[in-house]
Amino acid sequence: MGEMEQMKKEAEALKTQIEAARKAVGDTDMASAASGVAPAPRVQLKTRRTLKGHLAKIYAMHWSTDNNLSSLSSIGVFRLMVSASQDGKLLIWDSHSGNKVNAVPLKSSWVMTCAYAPSGNLVASGGLDNMCTVYNLKTPVIKTVKELDAHTGYLSCARFLSDTEILTSSGDTTCALWDLETGKQKTVFLNHVGDCMCLSLSPDMNTFVSGACDSLAKLWDIRDGQCKQTFQGHTSDINAISFYPSANAIITGSDDCTCKMYDLRADQEVISYQDAALNSGVTSLALSMSGRLIFAGYDDFNCNIWDSLKGEKVGVLSGHDNRVSCTGVPEDGMCVCTGSWDSFLKIWN
Amino acid sequence: MSGSSNIVAMKKIVQQLRFEANINRVKVSQAAAELQQFCIQNALQDPLLTGVSSSTNPFRTQKAFSCSCDISAGEKTKKTTAMMCN
């Protein structure tokens, strides 16, 4: 038997072994396990703000985690957010007042992602220019501090670890960790065989998960670049992904019209959020603070709210006149923001 | 040569599968129970789940209003500010 044949046989045997190991611990699923849990209340949220300012489709938004109040305040208030639109701008909003705090003109208007650094000092954007551009918001005039240029495909998502490191996912099927001081890639994460569409950092920032057009989600060690686990189940592109706040599970959203929860320790899908009446792809998702509620944006202009434990739909956010392209819940959990191709952002609670 | 690069690629696939096959897996029932517990323990701190009362809702007013009040100077000032600006 040739070397290639032997390896193909070994690969098949390993896949069978992995499936058997998953079955061996698959003694139940999340919905059955949660049968004794009281259902989540019917969630009816109101639009509190409609943020008007973009002139074209909004593709991404991200909440700041920076506590912007002076030290005199006893409550952390998380109010700033950044949004990106194909009108060629990033807008920084004060969500409480609804006012625009800053506007960052982009060299390339084909933007697909934006991110706020935890410090509040920097924002990043990227898209069909294949680059991730980082801007300093705190200089008297907003300055471009770095153009991260090494991906050979579009930039689908970026997330800051700090003011000196950023993670990106790309249509070139790789993810990368960049050093913002040198502008170079420190680590490249290779394993997906389809465009990487989204990523989510673990709360402890030692790992991250990515979702791709190969319909797989992967867990990676940030420092050594190793792909640690691969999650199957979706039958189309994974457009959205998020760590559960407990850090032991992830939620994914896909063009196959479902969201799924994968438990990292059981190494498998434990529940699928789907409805026969729903035949639009999932574009985005965000979790409430306890993880109980999943806010999933769909191509059908709605954002559906799912009970993450029981798998039931418990509400819907209707109000956009086009696809919901992005959703986000700030760190204090006080609201959910939806952004849409209708050019508006809405804040709900 | 494409033949040897195929073999290199295949070796990497096998290596990755070996790595993934060797991880420890926890029973779904145990993982699910712990996840539920986390959810329930944090439920009361989850404003979107419990509902945000009007008095503490920073987004309460629908319209943006222009106001020079400094709402960063502390809890007490924030309450009077809210009263003044409503």
C-alpha cells in the first residue's frame, strides 16, 4: 500500500475514533438536560435609540469595554460603540445620548469588520482591501497607526487583545495574531479549508474560536497556534460565533439558518436553535450577560431571541427594513444593539 | 511537485486528527449541568433577562436631548440630572 493510501486509511480511522468518543460521552443533549429549568420569560424589548448617520449598509459594530466615567462614579457605564458602513466611515457613538462622538474616514469603503480596543484608545477596520487598519482615537486628530497587510483575502473580523496585539480572520482561510508595534504577524492559524468569517476571543484570552465557509468551527491556542478542537454540524458557512460567558461553550450562526451550541469539554454539538418557519441565514449573534439569551440577526430583517438552554424562541426584535448584519451586547449587559443594511443601528432593552 | 506536496498536506491532516482524537471528553450531562448552573447563578445580574427598570435605564428617554449636565460626577448627581432632563 502506498504512503498516501496508508495515510488516508489512518485519517478515516481517526475520524471514526473521534465520532465514537463523542458518542460515548453523548448521554444527553442540552434541551433534555434543561427540562427541569424554568423557561425564560417572553422577552419584549423596545427600541430605545435609532442611530442615524450612516449613508449605506452597516456591516459591523462593536461595543467599547472601556469604562468611560471618571473614578467618582460608583457604577461602570459602558456607552461607546463603533460601527462600520460601506459609506466608507467608522462612526463612534455615545449610545446613551445617541450622538456621534467621532467619525473615521476609511481609505477603502468596502469594510466588513470593526473593533474597539479594550483600552478605548484604538479602533480597527478591514474588508475587501485585505488589510486591517488601526486608528488612534486619542490623538488630537484621529491617526492611522498601522496598516496590517499580509492576508491574501478579505478581512472578515478583527478583535483586539490589547493595544499591542490584534487577532484577525480572513477570506484567505487563515486567522492571524499581529504585533501592533511591528505591524507583523506573530502567529498564523492554519487549518480551515474555507474563508474564515468570524472569530471570538475566550474570556481569559488564551484561546479563540473561528467559524468558516467550510461549515466548521475551530478552537485555537493563541500562543502556539495549535488548532485544538474542530466542531462539525453546520451544513453551510458559519457567519457568526461567540464564546458563552462561562467560557466552556460556543454559539455559532450559519447560512444553514440555524444557530448551534457546542460544548468545548464534551467536544460536540449539544443543541441546535432552529425553526421550520425560519429559512433565512444567520448573519450575527450576541449573548446576554448570563448567556441565557441569544440574540441572532437574520437575513429576513429580524433578530430572533433564543433561550440558550431550552432551544426555544422567546422573542423577536423587528424594526429594521433590511438584513440585520451585526448585533452586540455591551459588557454591562444593559441593552442589545442591532445594525442593519438599512443604514441604522438600534438599541433595545 | 504536486505528488509530494499532497503527501505533506495529508501528513498534516493525519497529525491534526491524531491531536484531536486524544483530547479528554466530559459527559454531556455533566457539561450541561454546569452550564445550566452558570446561567441560573448569573440570571439575576442579567438586565436583558430580568428587565431594566425605568429608573435605572440609561436609555429610558426615546429622543436625544441636548444637555450640558455632567452625569459622570456620581450617583446622586446622575439621579437629579435624570429628573432635570426629563
